[in-house]
Amino acid sequence: MSDDEGGSWGTEIVLRDDGGNHDIGYPRSVQRSDGSVVTVYYYNDSPNGERYIAATIWKP
């Protein structure tokens, strides 16, 4: 998170730590009107598992 429009950054926020392997990522986030954030990303559950688009809704 940045309080100065990207000039500096706070501590890393981990949304998930259960990915099947390194082939994950490409996150995009948007803040909702209630203040929560929805983040979508490319993901997999197991090393040889099917890849899919997942989402996490979280409060900063």
C-alpha cells in the first residue's frame, strides 16, 4: 500500500500462500464503494493442476 501515490510502499500484504507452484500472479485490484478491495489473479492449486482466475476480497 502507498500513502504517497507510489512514491514509497508499506509492508507487503500476502493475500494467499497456498499456490500450487510459481505459475501464479498478474494481480489487478480495485477498491469497492464499501472500502474493501477486490483483487483478481491467475492461480493454481497444485503443481499440475488446472490454472484459473481467482479473486480475494479484503479490507486494507
